[in-house]
Amino acid sequence: MLPTTINRVPSQSSDFANESIRRATVASIARYKNASRAEIDERLAELDAEWDVERTLEANAASAMMVGLTRGVIVDRRWFNFPTDVA
């Protein structure tokens, strides 16, 4: 069973990288500590719009699978092998 994303990234990253991320997070929290509600809402909207790595990979794999299936129907049956290579 795979660990959650929250645990997976730190467990596969170096201690230096994890510490750097932690320091950046603390600095960001400190920067918004005295921010107005509008500034905080704007930052939260920015964060909501960001895609994490897993979401990007899932979208890429889904797109590649759809291309393979579509080409398999329209162009040549051998394209049906493409989605199996992606997954």
C-alpha cells in the first residue's frame, strides 16, 4: 500500500530538501501572519490553483491513454498497445 502524498514526498526526499521546504513554509506563514483577510484569501486562491506533481502525472497519463485509444479506433489497431505502455 502506498503512503499518502503528505508522507510519500518527505520520505523520498533528502533531509536537506525537507529542511529547506520546512523553512520556506515557516517563512511563508510568518509573512502572512499579519496580512489582511483579502491578502490571505488571494494567497489561498493561488494555492488552490496550483497542481501538485501527482495531479499533473495523472492528467498526462489520462491524456496519453485517450490518444492511444482514439488512434486505435481511427488509425491502426496497434495504437491500442500505447495505453498499456502508459499505465
